[in-house]
Amino acid sequence: MKHLYIHFPFCESRCDYCDFFSRAGGLEQAPAYVEAVLAEIEAEVPDSTGLETVYLGGGTPTLLGGELLSEVMAVVLGRCGPGAEITVEANPSTVSRELAESLAEAGVNRVSLGAQSFNPALRRNLGRRGPVESIGDAIAAFRAAGFENIGLDLMFGIPGQDRAALVKDLENALALGPAHVSCYELTVKEGSSFQQRWRRELDVAARAGREFYEVVIDTLEGAGFRWYETSNFARPGFECRHNLAYWRGEDFIGLGAGAWSSVGARRWHNVEDLGLYLKHASCGDWRALREYEELPREVRIAESLMLGLRCDVGVARCNVAGAIDVEQEKLLLRNGFLLNEGGRICLTRQGRFVANEVCARLLRD
């Protein structure tokens, strides 16, 4: 196990569209939460692990401030191998020069900033707080602290967004010179209040999804970014190694309330309840926090295929042969949706635009 995720569920406020486990406020519990996470690290991650990647996500980890995050990093660093990638997610409005310097001193070497949009109206539609100017200010603070590996998260398909607004968001992002850009199509939970409020606008955005996606890809590839995963683009050498581990089907462990783990043939997640997490952590009752799922071999192979095809390099065919419908594979190859080169299968550019449909056809019943 070489990959560690730690979840921090605290936010200034919950964005209307968000479906991750998080809570608004409650920072008075942050010191106790950090203490519990440190205990879980001690119990689950041996000193000799030699972690290759660590990802502090949320929620908004940076809301906790540099002192608490440095406490976590002091324990994590001792379990990292040389050259480990250590990422912290950040909301731009929570970033100061002091915080950036504190994270750099603590050993963090990669940050992922949640921008979503540079358009004030679209940010309001998403329920995002904080001024647009905080995005550039946050990047300036991290650069001044010595960070080179800085990523921006954007969205398309936002209610009220048109092509011109998307193009402007991409231009604003590129002007800040990030090393990595994630651009996700907005997904909304069925039946949520957000869906009900924006149903008409979301329908319009869904119809424009393919066009918007092509704008994203053409713009970022034209700026020298590698489209290395469905929603992720990087300058050469700045691909997110932690997320690549997920897509390659490698083992990882997740700590903190609501975090998921997958090791071998077993998957589990911690309870999505801050109070219960703190209660069980206080007595080291870790198993009581978790729900476990055993993964049959055929399920693991199918998941390896679906996750691997998200990436531009695809997946080794010999590793997923048991999940493939050979006749459908031939058809997809013949019609230009799939490639088989050097023993690896991957989606063509045409195939990547309809990846879900291709995977559905390729998987054997």
C-alpha cells in the first residue's frame, strides 16, 4: 500500500451541488478530529510504509489552518518514501501567504485549488463563496512559498453558462499558469434541491455537454496540456500521481470520516458521521467505523478495465481479457472507437467522447 488519502470534512459552507461528505462550520471540533486522524494513521500506516503519494482532501483541508495541517504532516512525512507527491486541496478564499509558507515548510509539494469558475454569477449559481480575485491571490501566495505543482479545478455545464463564458474561464485559468487543470462536467444528485431549482438550465447544459467538452479539450491541448485522463490535463511531468494510482487500480487506504479504502479484494469506507468517528476513534475501535465489501475477481477485472480506459494510455489487455466481449471489441476496433497497440487497449479520441457507451459495450455480460 503506497497511496494514502486523508479526508477533512470541514467547509465554510456547503456548495449546493456537492455530494461529498462534508459539513459547514464545526471547526471547534477540528483539533479533536486531527487527533483522531493521527491515531488512525498510527494504527493503519506502519512507519516503514514508504508512501509514494498522499492526498489531503475534503471538504476544505486548508480551512483547518497551517498549524493543524502541520501536525498531520509531521506524522505523515515519516511514512513517506523519497520523492513522494503530497497534495492538499484548497479553497482559494482560505489561502494566505502564511498558510502557503506553513504548508511548504510541512512538506506539502502539490496543491489543488477549487476555482470552479471565474465568473461571479456562475459561482453564485454553484453556491461558491469568496471573491474571484482570491483565486489569483492564492496562486500568487503558493508561488511565493515555492510551489511549482499547482492545479486548478474548473467545471462546465454550470447553470447559466454558455460557450463564451466557458472559453473565458479557460482563458483566465491559463493566464494564471497552472501546471495541472481538472475540468469536470457538473453532475447533480437526482432529486436534489439544486436539481429542482436549476432543472431547465441543467437540461440546456446537458444538451451542450459534448460541445463544451470539445472546447475544454481543444483549448487545453492547444495550450500544451496533455489530456491524460477523462477530465484531467497536465503539463508534461505534472500528472497527478495519486489519482493515477486510482485509475490504475492500485491499492490505497483512506483515513478520516467518510474515507474509502481498497486493498486487494476488499473495499471499505469509514462512517460518514463526524460524531461517531470521533467516538470510536477515542477508543481505537476502528473496525466498528467501517463497512466492508469483498470484491470478486471478475468485478476487480471489470473495474480495472473501466478505470484504465479513462486514461490516454489505456490498460494492458492481458490484465482485463476476462472482462472483454471479444466480438464487441472487434466491432469497436473496426469502427474507430478503440485501439489495440503493443498489447494495450485504449480509446481513440472519438471513443473518449463516448467512453461510458464504449465500456458498456466492451464489458462481457
